[in-house]
Amino acid sequence: MSDYDSVAEAYDLENQNSLLNAYYERPATLGLAGDVAGRRVLDAGCGAGPLFAALRERGAVVSGFDVSAGMVERARLRLGPDADLRVADLADPLPYGDAEFDDVVASLVLHYLEDWGPALGELRRVLRPGGRLIASVNHPVADYCIARLQGRRPDYFATWAEAAEWPVGDQVVKVTFWNRPLHAMTDAFTAAGFRISRISEPPPAPEARELFPDDYHLLATAPSFLFFVLEVE
Amino acid sequence: MSAYDVVAEAYAADNDRSYANAYYERPATLALAGDVTGRRVLDAGCGAGPLFAALRDRGAVVSGFDVGAGMVRQARLRLGADADVRVADLAGPLPFPDGGFDDVIASLVLHYLRDWGPALAELRRVLRPGGRLIASVNHPAAGYSDELVAGRRPDHFTTWAQEAAWPVGDGVVELTFWHRSLHAMTDAFTAAGFRLARISEPQPLPEARDLFPDEFAHYEGAPNFLFFVLHAD
């Protein structure tokens, strides 16, 4: 069972309108994806499906999976019974054929994995030659700087597990983030057969300034997420 | 005149055996360059020529330039009268023909420039198609996290100038470092026609731990320099 199962509904409601997701991560990922009309897109770690929905509205033919059955149920409510949604674990073989997709979107999901190798191997397999992987992760500098500010001396170069819990609705989500340095990310991408097309650190959506006056400034001036556009060699 | 001119001799002696240069930056750059036998290599910002010398020892056909005439004099003392070492400014047009080099090494030099565009265009111009640019710079997380720990809140996403002064021999070198974010670097590389082949965050040589116990302890686990291997598309 996934950590997200028990809070799927509350997490969905939160994620739908949150500064980090709705006004930062999703618009940034959609901006990097660009025109997806007619493209076959896999939403890897789709959660309750808000990105899936946005990609479908833009004309993409979308499939999605998540490790959490509770999240996939929420996604079915949002996307309808005909949506191609599956319960699958990014750490395992994926239930898709070779080269089925033009794009894979891995939105804030890779940092839950200690070892990116098998997952990136699978994402590479289901992409056609020349296809794109668009991935967003916790920014490697963010956690390092937070630890420095707390007076600790973290090892920037280590891959380390950070237990996190945050309130969602009246419950608490407990997850483990696997932090790693920038080069560990880029080396994993290239080892899996991807070339690095773009590294992006975009600003939040402009309307967030008025909607979230307290939190906007920090998000606009401090590293939070890092975005990659990768192409299958 | 370059800020380094007045201290060229002392700087050269310091750089030859320093922790940051001799036991960290140079070995890392040489490792990324790999086998350079027979390759035509341009050492951009060659200083007093220690990297030039190491590349030549490894069989490369090396040219070099530096903005500091005093540094170039020091380089000529080291490398001999026949060495192709010139006084030139990376911010201006370079005195080399199109496509004449297999590799350009830009070792700890780009961060002195506010605008990377013209410099990278020139480095691209003098490289043959498929040639490599190997560049090392101050790590974007280094200055930023130091600022945070000092109680300031810099904007991670702007390009900002840091005035630095450090004692070298009997003199003081006063310099301006231009800090910029990771994506500003990678966007500049791709805009100039380079493809990101590798991002590297290597460690100092193991023997540095015993030779420089204070510096090693100070920098251990902290991002310091960032290295890029770029291919001319």
C-alpha cells in the first residue's frame, strides 16, 4: 500500500489548488511540454490525475499510472472510466509496450526512488527513439541549503533518505524523499540512454503573486524544484 | 590590465600547489578531458599555464590565452618561448581561426564574465563540429548557500556580482565573480550551439585530506566547483 492511499482525497483537493503544484510545478511542466496535440504521453506517477487532465485538454493521448490505488481511484473520478489509468510501480517493469509513447512526464516522482536506474530504463523502453522525458524533482540545492540554514553540515554529494511528513486535510502523509546531487541525476539520465536537452528553473505562475502573497516571494527567489527535458538518443 | 597582473608570480606559485587548483580543479578537468594525445586544445584563460603544461605533457597540441599580460609572461617562463600563448580577452573576439580546435578548456574563467553569450559564441566558433568545451565554474550552490548562512537572502535566479579580495603573496587580488543559476549556465551553453554531454561534481584528490587538513575539512561535503562537458553540435 502506498503512503498516499489513506489521504488520496484530501491530497487531491490540496494539490489541485496549491501554490507548489497548481501555480508552479504543473504550469512549468506543461510549458516545457509545449504543444502536445496528437502526442502519446505517459504520465508516470500521475497521482489523482490533474496533469493527465491538462495534457488531455491540450489534445494529447494520455496514459497514466500511479503506485497508489487510492490515487488511481481519485484519478478515475476526475478523468472518467475510459481513461487509461493503471496501478503500477515506477520501480518495477511497466505494463506498456516498447516505444509506445512520444513523451513521458515524470512529475515530482523520481525523488521517491533510491535507485533511478531501473525506472529510467523502463521509461526509456516505453519511449520511441527521439521521444522526450520531462521530469521534475526536488531541487538538489534546496535541501542542502535548508540543512545549512539549520546549522547542519550535510554532505551535498551523498544520496540520502529524508523522512518527511506533512498535514493533508486532517491527516498526515509520511513519505521518504531520496535526495541526491545534480550530477547523480544527470549521470543516471545519460546512463539510461537520454541526452540532456534542457535544464530549467522556472518562476511560479505570475498570478500566484496575488493569490499567495505570503509564500510567493520565497518560491520566486529560492530553488525548490528542478526540471529536465531529456531526449532518447 | 588584469587584476591578476600585479600578483602574477605569487599567484602562479600559489596556484601550482593549492588545494583548490592543484588537488581539485586541475585533476578533475584533466580527467574529464581524458586522452588528449594529438588533439588541438585551446586553454581559454590559461593564467600562468599549469593546465597548458599538463595537457602538453599528455600529448596535446596546446594554445592558450589570458587577459593578464603578467600571467602570460609567467606562462612563457614555464612553457618556453615557442609555446603559443597570447594575450586576449575572452569577452572579445579571439585571435584564432574557425574550427581550429578539437577541445577548448575554460578552467575557472567563465564566472568572471557577466554575459556568457559572446564568449561562448567565440569558443564555439574556434571549435570544429563535434569538438568539446570542458568548463569549470564556481558552483551555483556554493555562493548562494554561503550567502544564506551569512543571514542574507539573495535571489537564486538572478545573476549577481560578488566582489572578492584575497591575499596572494604580498599583494591582494581584487576580483568580481558573477554568480548565476544552473539554468542560466545551461541555457547559455545551448543558445551558443553546445549540447550538454556531462555535468560533473568531482571530489578533490584523496591525498588532499592529509596535505590540506583545514581546507579539506572546510570544503568536505560542500559544492565548490561545477564542471561541464559540452559538445559543439
